[in-house]
Amino acid sequence: LDAPEFKAICSISFLLLAFSETRELQLLHFAVFLCIYLFALLGNGLIITAIVYNNHLHSPMYFFLLNLSVLDIASISTTVPKSMANSLWDTRAISYLGCAAQVFFLFFLLSAETSLLTVMAYDRFAAICRPLHYEILMSSRACARMAAAAWGSGVLSALLHTANTFSIPLCQGNVMEQFFCEVAQLLKLSCSDAYLREAAVMAFTLCLVLGCFVFAVLSYVQIFRAVLRIPSEQGRHKAFSMCLPHLAVISLSVSTIMIAYLKPPSISSPALDLGVAVLYAVVPPAVNPLIYSLRNKELKHVLRKLLQRAQCQHQ
């Protein structure tokens, strides 16, 4: 791009969805999103701190959980702060480059998280169904490679979708019925038939997401078969405690993404689109730390010690 074209692009802006025109409701939206955002930062931050500073948690399962917490913090930071700022300052605008950045980072983080959740399912499968080979299958080098592959797949997906989406001419205005720059909303602003290329890429991506989910489900079928053969009730309880939180997280993440991008246009409405977007872009990063810590005694013990130590230092 030459300088005039770049300046022309930078001057373009989009208008995001305003939750309300009433000032009191705008401030209420700001307060609710601020509480959710701080809760997500606190929960994921505590998990990262616990894993980094406690040697007992230096295992493949917690290594991947640390990566997931980093992705969750980055994911919610991509969409929520801008929406809060718009409500606080009573504006709807987002720049062209800001919109492109949101699309890039959201696809990067959601794609990487889906891949990472699949790797975590494989980790649980190896731990329960292949315990004698676990140290070989999940060596530190293998874990690093799998984590790098998850992050790398996110980068490739983000580059592909961002380049495709923003190469499409937009001729249906600049108003989006969403609180962040969502590809589905941008495609509604495109010229007739110009969106087909991105729609094809989106379909391919959703097939990959579905494939990851099917892989995870098949892994858990094998896991539950193995768990039910464990003779002791305590052993079965421990195995279920490790697996059920992850199964809940991957089900929530994948199901909401699939609903958001596969629901028929006939049932689409601004309220439904908004609710589904909140479910896949805002809720998981805030809820994931709670899900993982509730049934994990080891993690709860470390978090309790961290909080007690912080309390003692404060006093």
C-alpha cells in the first residue's frame, strides 16, 4: 500500500453495537463487564502463579493448563476492554486497524485454545489409558512441541481469516450488530457474493474445530472405559476429577463457537447473536479457572497456600 491508500484505510471506522442508549444502562454494562474481566484476570492469574511457583505442579497437565490460562487472559482482553471503554465514553466507534486487530487476535486465540484443549484430552488419554508409556508420550520435548503446534495453528488461522475478511469490499455501511468485530458481522457488510471465499475458509475452520471435538470425545470414551475398570472407588474418583473439568471446558468452548457460526440465518436475531457471542468470547475465560479449581484438590491446596501467604505478608 502507498501512503494515500494507507491513510484512507486508517480513516475508516466501524460502529459497534451499543448495549443501550440510556446512560445508566451503559454504566451498568461497564460495571458488569468490568467485574467479569477482573474475575477472569484474577482466576487465571492465580492459576498461572500457582503453576509457575510450585514444583509439585510442574507436570504436563499443569503445563497445558498454564498455556490455557494465558490464552484466556489474552482472549477476554481482546474484546471486553474496548466494549467497556465505548460504554464509559458513550461511543460506538472502532478504527479499521483496531477492528482488524480484534479479528486477528480473536481467531488466533480461539483457534489456539481449541487445539490446546485437544492436546489436553490426549494428555488425559495417555495418563489413564497408557500409563506405562506416559513419560515417553508426554516428555518435556513432546509437550513443548504440542504447545507450539497449538499456538502456531492459531497464528495460521488468524492470518488466513484476517487477510480474507479484510480483502473483501464492504458496501453495506459500517454498522455492526455486535460489541466487537466479528467476522460474521463483517460479512454482512460485504458486497453481494464477495463473501463466498471467506465463507468457504470459515467452513473449513469449523470442520477442523468439529474434528478436534470428535477426537476429544473419542479420547474420553476410551478414558471412561478405562476408569470404570479401576477396582478402587478412590481411584475412579481421582480419575474423574482430572477429566470432568476438561470435558466441561471443551464442550462449552466448542459448542458455543459452533452455534455462533452454524446457526441458520432464519433464527438469527441481534439478541441471540449477542448472547451467543458473550457465551463464546466472554464467559469461558472467566469460568474456566473456576471449573478447573473446583474439582482439583492439588490445585486448590496450592491456591489456598498462596492466598494465606499473601495474607500474612499483607498483615
